[in-house]
Amino acid sequence: MKEIIENKTFDQERALYNSDGLLLKNCRFDGPADGESALKESRNVELENCFFNLRYRGQYQR
């Protein structure tokens, strides 16, 4: 079963580093800290209606 995270904003460096089994709904990766690699080394992550505006955001585009 996946952990569900909803309506949160993350801007810190490696906010969800090495996570496994997440469902992110309506989350934002945006803010003054402008962290990088928010999901580095993570796996089994699903995204629904999330917004990315941090450094190196291209890594999340498909």
C-alpha cells in the first residue's frame, strides 16, 4: 500500500529522498529554498496533479 501525501509544498533539498511507495496528490515542489533532487533515489512514486518549479525540474518531465 502506498503512503498518500496530499496538498503539501516542498522546497527543501531532497525533500523526499529515497522514498518508496508514495502517491503524491496536488503537491507543489516550489518555494524560496529552491532545493534540488526532491525525489532523488525514490522509487514506486505516483504523481497526480503535481507542480514542479525547482532547479533541474526537467528530470521529472515525461
